[in-house]
Amino acid sequence: MMKKTVKTAVSLIIAAALLLLMASCTFSEVLQKLFVGSMDDGTADFDMGVIELGAYVSDFSGMKFALPEGWEFYDREELLKMSGLDENGDEDALKKELLKKTTVYDMFAVDSMTGMNVIVLYENIKVQGMDTETFSEQDYAAALTGNLEKQTTIQYTKSSEQTVAVGGFDFLELSYEAYYPDYDFSIEQKYYIRKIDDFIMGIIVTEGDGSFDEMSPLSYFSAK
């Protein structure tokens, strides 16, 4: 029972630490390029997904995520707070503010019993100062791996990289072992990367008390 509790706690800690990591580190830091993004120069039709009838629906990605039984969504206010935004105010003004952000957290779904969780986020390539025509999923993967492997609180080791289908779309899948020294415990994280216009869409799955083989959250993604 103690092992189960520790594993669940670690998976949630790793997810929380990941949010802080992604919010504080930019491609520019990883790739050592200058931050030169124009703050009003994002993709005009980008907007956050919504929760409808127990499912996350994203017009921008053309995908939806049906919430598994026993799971919970973070609400919109929590997601905006993670992205450094405020829900209060004019909707059109909020859409403009979204285009200024390097990272927007669009979905966080978690099984509080096991700790397994799924995060959907978007990285704005243009605001990061990258060439949107040439910057690819592979470039993002290399930057991400380099960034994760530099961490000390959580030690990441990449185990595989392949292209897989998620919800009818091709994603670059990166698998990592995430070791938390304070607990002397390892769990698995998988990152699914897809470029959409001026953004990189990331789906991040953190294993909880169990494994991806027993219940793959990817099966709950589909085309919208």
C-alpha cells in the first residue's frame, strides 16, 4: 500500500514539476538562440479547447479527448493561471494574449486514484523566435530531450523515439524514464509532438499506479 501511495504521489509531483519546467524554460534557452519573437505575430486562428459533455474538444487541433471514468479535468481558470493568464476580461483580448505566450496549457486530465495524467499544451514557435518554416518536430524533440536531461530534481533518460498515430493524426512519440531520487522511484513519461501551423502541440502522459499497457490514455483521443 505504501508503494502504491508513493508511486501515485511521485507521478503527480513529476507532472507538477513538468509544468514548472515548461513554463520557465524556452526553446531559446535550450537552443541558445536570441528571443526575437514578435509578440503579436502568432497564428490568428488559435484558440483554447473547451470541455463539452465530459470531453475536451479542440477546434485548433481537430481532436477531442473523452474523459475516462474516474478522471477529472482541471478547469479553464486553472489552465489559464498555469499559462499566466486571467479568465476575467474580454474574450477577444484573451485570444490576443494567448498569441503572446510561449506556452499555453490547454488540458490537464488526471486520475486522482492512480496519479496517471495527461497534459495538452501548445508552444508558440514564432514567439520563441524560431523559423516557423523550418523548425520541426525533430528540432523540438532534440531541444526537449536536452532540456530534460539537464534536470537534477528529476532525472530523465530517453528510451525510445518513433512516429505513432493519435486520434487519427501522426505524432512523434518520445518515451522517457523519470527517476525521482528523493523517493528512489522511477516511472514512465511519454511525449507526443505534432506541429500545427506556428505551434508545436504536445501531449504528455505520466504513468501512475499501473502502466501504459494496462490503460493507454491515447485510446481516449479521437478526431473531432
